[in-house]
Amino acid sequence: MNIRVRLVQGGAVLALLLAGVMPAFSAPASPARPPAKEDKSQVVVAVVNGRRITLAELEEQLGQAPPAVRLQIRKNTGQFLDGVVQSELLYQEALRRRLESVPEVDKRIGLAKRRILIEEFVRREVQRSVQVSDSDLRGFFGANRDRFRRKEQVTLSHIVLKTEKEAWDAAAEVRRGVPFAQVARARSVFEATRDAGGVMGTAARGELEKNVEEVAFRLAIGQVSDPIETPIGWQVIRVSERIDAADANFEDVKEDVRQIFIEVRHRAAYQRTIEELKKKGSVTVHPERFR
């Protein structure tokens, strides 16, 4: 029984939809809550046409839900349980109608089974085989220090106009003393940043459109640029802060190092596993037949 939880209407209503994994129920603390040592597999939370849904079953699947979803479930246990019941009723009715015997459905079930088995094999045989020590991380950091080096960054705002003339007019207005944010809200055609007064945020070298980057990293703080032609229109930019490039400190970037190191190790372990399976098996490929 699988349910995906999503919030609608600003998070006020918890909608329960059929999907890949059913998040589980965790009851809030109350005098009626079963003792911690009690066998949760014997604690029945709901019964649907004789089908017993236990606390153990729901809590086991709760561990597969994202933290934010778990929090919402705890805040909406009544709605969640109603969704569990609805899902069970629909599942039972689908079985009663023998929908799994329908050719298209049977094919989809087979594909889902194949995907789940592949994912589980990779998790067990590839990901679990990767061991990470602090010395491994320090060694990886030392060998890839430039990868973690802080790049030069700028915090900037922009005003986007349709024509070059409109961009010159906007730049002139700011240079006459009108606040940049005010001009952006009044003139910019770029809705994503207009209401925020044109604030784009902070970007490192290599993250901005080429023409904008060339100007942004040489523009003095507080100075307004001349119009810049870009794919989204003519832009006028202003830099409010510049952060210099700097060497990384291991402790500051340790978690980034860990994530990248594990990813690298996983890829290597995955490739070794594939090569081993190829050697043990028999594989013939005809690329010319796939057109």
C-alpha cells in the first residue's frame, strides 16, 4: 500500500495520493500511546475489511519519508489515517477486480519490480561497500584542494528591459539618485526578481551569463553598469558586495568533501561491479541495429 503525501492550500490540508512509497504514521505523545517496549506489530491502528494495519508497519515506512513529510504527518494524524484507509480500500478494490491481470498493468508491475530490485542490489552491494574514514576525507581534500577553494563572488541586482534605450533610461534614472530597487520595481520586465527590487543574490565566477559576468566582476561596488545585452533582455546591474577568492579550510568544507568523496567512491564501486558481472556473464551488443 503506497501513498505520497503533499500539502495543498498553503500547507493547511494534507492530501494523500497513491505513489511509490507510503509514508507512515507516528502518533503524538499521549496517555493512550502504547508503551515503548510493547510489540508494535501487535498494535492495530486500523482494520479495513479484515486487513489489520499495525503501528509497526506504518512506522517502518515512516522512515522512508523525508523529514518534512514526517513532521506534517505528525501534525495531521487524523487526515493521514483517513488517507491510509482510503488507499487500502482502493487497493483492495483493484485486487477484487483483478487489475493486476490486465496486460498493461502487469507490464507496469514488472517494470516497477525490476527497478526496485536493481536499486536494492546497488544499495546492498555497491553503496554499503564504501567505507569512509576521516583520513580518507583529509587525503581527498588535500588532493583536490582547488575543487573546494572558494571562488570570487559578487552580490548583485539587476534591472531587465526590452530595449537598449529603455535600459539607458533606467541607468540614467538611478544615476540621478533614484534608488536602484525603486527603478527595478517600476521598470524591470523580469518578474522573478522585480518585486524584490531586482536582487539576484550572490554568484561565483562561472555562474552568471557571460556578458553579465564580465561586467560584474570589474564593476565597482555601488556603481551602476551601462546596458548589457543578454538572452533575457538588456540588463543594468549594480554590485553591492564582493567576496574574494580564498583557500578552503578542511573543517569548514568537511561535509561537502564527504558527499563528493562518497559519490566518487560509489561510482568507482558501481563500475567495478558492472565489470565483474560482465566477466562472469555473457554480453553481446549490436549498436548498429539500434537506430
